Amino acid sequence: MTYLGAHLSSAGGFYKMGKAALKIGANTFQCFVRNPRGARAKAIDPADLGKLRALLAEEGFGPIVAHAPYIMNPCSKDEGIRELAERMMREDLALMEHLPGNYYNFHPGSHVGQGLETGCRLIAGMLDRVVGPEVHTTVLLETMAGKGSEVGGRFEDLRLILDLADCRERLGVCLDTCHVSDAGYDIVHDLDGVLEEFDRVVGLERLLAVHINDSLNPPGARKDRHALIGEGTLGTEAILRVITHPALKDLPFILETPTDDAGHGKEIAMLRERLGEGTLQER
Ligand code: FE
Ligand code: FE
Ligand code: ZN
């Protein structure tokens, strides 16, 4: 059974989030572990996290993905913003120790005119201070659309961060289908070619999760506007080729399409039907 899920809206606790995932036919999910736009962390509730941990094991979930807040920018020009990024990641990873073996995904950030190399050095430096051997979560760099001075629009950006980080064995990559297409990688017509390039530059063994989103814009637009599956420039067939690709098929696939949990449930049902998997409820 393919690990399919969505970015869930907060359901008032982690156990409830697991239940919400089951309700929409998901066997993985993504969520924020704090307010996505604010900096304040929720208090850690070990009992709630323990219940989710048990539920994930019982129900045979694939790895789940915590998403760092959007405001995190570890390669900002502003030292205060960099320190905030570091503190947020450290706190989030402490929470994730209650869910060991899962993933924490973040946007590498925007170097805001400092240059790619400086940006990557700042990012790698933070990772080396935060992702020590005490961390049992794999931290994922997300492939980005390449908007403005965004780091991660080229596979080479991710390679540079990995090369600069001593903690690289605890790092991986999350490929976002909307972002890579917007960045100019033609996954609709040449998925094999794009994955070969990823393998050559980064290494496919580093690819641990996939965000499945359609895109409102054509390849290379560098825009980052997600669309519902089948309602963008990628199309349902291209998304299905991603999900079933031999190099990817065992990874968790997470929808970040512009809809709510119920809408994601419909997309998951449609994809499972196309995959010949029925819905989880029918098992
Ligand atoms: Fe993201
Ligand atoms: Fe994404
Ligand atoms: Zn995006």
C-alpha cells in the first residue's frame, strides 16, 4: 500500500491528527508542530505524543513529516532571524524525539543578496549546531521553486549544503513536484531524466519524501503556486508517474494542495483508485 497523506490542519493535538489522517484514508501525514507563522512553540505533551506513536505503529503508517514554520530563514542577513530559526528547529526537534524515526522538513531559506555560497554556509552551520547525534529525526531539505533568492531551486544548492554540513548523514531531501517544475525541471515529459540528474547531483538515497502538488504555472516559472491534482500544469498522469516510479514508490507522498482535510481525502481516494488500492476504509 502506497504511503499517501496530506498536510493536515491542526486538529487540536497530535493523537487527534493521527485519527484525522485515518479518516481521510491516509497512512502518512504532514503537520506543523507549532504555529506556522508565529514563533511560539506549543508546550510538549508527552502523553498525547505517546498515543500518536502507538497509533502510527498499530495502523502501519509510513514515516510522518513535521514541517518547519514558513518564517524560518536560517540564511537571513539578520542575525536575530537566524537565531530564531535555530531556536525553532532545536525546539521542534526536541518535540520530535517523542516520535523518533520520522522526518522534519524545512525550506532552506532565502540568502537575500548574500550569495548562494554564503547562504549555504549559514544553513549548514545551523544544521551542525542543531542536528547532533542526540537527534533521532532525519532533517529534510525541501526542493524549492527558486523564487527570488531562495536556496534550493537547483539540486546543486542542496548538494552544496550537504557538502558543507558535517551532520549530512542525518539529512535527507524532500522533493516537491510543484517546486521542481516551477524551478525548471520537466517532470511531466522527462521524469527519468530529472531523477537521473537528482541522482548524479544529490544521490537518490537521500530522497526520503515527496510533496505531491500540481502547479498553477508552467515549468520554469519560479512562482510556487500549488494547484489541486489534475487542475494544474502537471496533471494527474504525471503525478501518478511520480508516485509509481520504481525509485520513489516506497516513499511517503504528501499532498499540499489548496484544499481542506476533506478535500485531501477526495484526492487520496482518487489516487488510490487509480493505483488500484481501494480506500483504506475498505481493507
Ligand atoms: Fe514546504
Ligand atoms: Fe512543499
Ligand atoms: Zn510550495
